[in-house]
Amino acid sequence: MTPAHMRLRYSAAALWALARRWGAFVLVLAALLGQYAGQAIGWPALPLFWAVSLPLWPGIAVVVAHALVATMLSWALRDALLPRHWLEAERALPQPRAAVYRADAAVVALAQAPLLLLHALSWLSWRLHQPAWMHGLWLGSAVAFAASLLLGLALGVLLLRWRRQPGRARWMRGTQIASASRPRVWAALLLMPLWRGPARPLGLWLLAVATGLLICLQQAWHAPEHLRWWLAGYAFVALLGSSRALALAERDLQGLVDASLPLPLPARAWHHARRMLALAPVLLCWPLLLLMMLAGPWQLAPLAGPLSLLAALLAPVLALYLPADPGRKGDEIRAARWLLFLAVWIVLVTECLKA
């Protein structure tokens, strides 16, 4: 068996385990959302039709943005596609560069296959309905779909190639902090690593989450007829962003946790610090959400409106703070809890306005 086949089998097993862990919960979430999940099936392919109807360069930009979704999926699954322990073994194997690229393309295509299926189902759903405004766009949208597919695959391979560059492993080489006041200690332990230290990926992710939340609020304010959809997007970005930020904080700040053991810090200081850091975008944007909901040109439902605002604050906090039972089922419990909070929050925001 060649190294490429071994790696493909390993990635397939890791992705299958991930799909088994999340598949049932996704089906439960779709059942809870009901008709909203059915209406959303047309969204993935809609940018392709929009790109064909635009002039050349704006249309190309839309196709590139559409392909970046698949690229981000590949990057999110990079630990399954190219684990760090495989990098050491790969350097010791006499493989030609073409074989490495073929293996990268195979595992990236495997990871992007569910998204490809979703896009294909979305395109076919529009094809079956055949709305009048889409006449004459079918061939162009199929070409745009193929271009998006190939571009997403190519960018995913390039990201794996970038992951192989030396020095990408982020390890803390040690730090010495003189005796100082506690705020200065926390500034050195948290803020500086986010700016130019081992936690720069975490800092960039927090910035991206805050930007996504602000975009959802801005679009909800300027398009009140689609307020429910933008609030649902806000809920998804908030929960996904805070959960991923906690995972990055636990990974990138572990070296600092070990180095700060001699400091006079409370026993659970790092436990709370990492969670508050992951929740920072949500906590900063919640007052803006409250002001928008109270000052907007709409009337809140007497029960669902306040509950949706409460869920916007409590759902991310509880998703990060509620402990999971130790053992093999811990990941499944956290995943089920995460999807339950998201489903309840989205149901509330879809009913938060008076009819």
C-alpha cells in the first residue's frame, strides 16, 4: 500500500467518525427547524446564478467567494486531512512531489464531497422550479459551478501545502514575566500573544467573528423584511465563532498556561480567561443587538422577543461553560448541547416579531 493510500484511508476514517458524530444531530436540527430548513436548500447555489447575471469581473468575484466556502471547510478539517504526526512521517518517506499533490487533492476532494452534494442539490432544486428570472442562466450557472468546484479544490490543496511550511507549528518557547500588577500580567498573557505571539490565529478568528456579527446586525437593520434570517445568521456565527475560539484558545495558549504556573494566579484563572476571551465578540456585540431590537422599526413579540435577546447572551455562555461528562461520550454530549442551543435560539428569533 502506497503512502497516499494510507493517508487517504486515515482521512476517510477520521471524516467518517466526524460525520457519525454530527450526522444525527444535524438531522434533529433540520427537523426542529422544519420548513425553514427546506426553504434554505436553494441558498448554496443562488450566488452562482447571481454571478452569471453580473458583469464579468463582479461575477468572477462572486464565484471566487463561493469557492472560498469549500476552501474554509478544507481548512477547518485540516487536522483530519493532514495531521501533524503525518508531517514527520511524510518527510521520512521518499515520495515524489507529484504523488504528494495527488494525495492532497484526493483528501481535499473527499472532505469537500458533502458540500459538493449540497450545492448540486441546491442547483437541481432551482432547475426543477425553473423561475422565470433564471431563464437563460442555466448553462452559465453550470459553468460557474464547475469553476467554483475546481477553484475550491485548488485552494484547499494550496492550504495544505502552506501547512507543510517549516515553522507553522506554534509552540511557546518560554516567557519570563517580572512581578507586576495583575492587569499587566493578564495583558502580557492574553493580549500580546493575540497580537504577535503564538495566539495570532485566535486573534484573527476573534476579529473575523466580530466582523461577521456586525455584518449580520447591519444587514438586519437595513433589511427589516429579512430580519429573521439575519438574526438566525447572527445566532449561527455567535455559537460557531465562540466554540471555535475556545478550541483555538485551548490549543494556542497551552504553552502560556504551562509557563505561567509559577505566577500567583487563581487555580481556575486560565479556565475562565480562555472562555471569556472566546466569548468576547458575543459579549461586545450583545448591547448593539439589544439596542437594534429595541429601536428598530418593528414590534417584538411579548414572549419570544425578550427570550431571543436572553438566548443571545446565555446560549454561547452555556455552550462553553456547561461541563460534559468525562469519557467517550463527552464529545457527543457537547455536540448535542451545541445544536440544541442553536436550534432553540433560531426558533426564538424566527418568532421574535409580532405577526
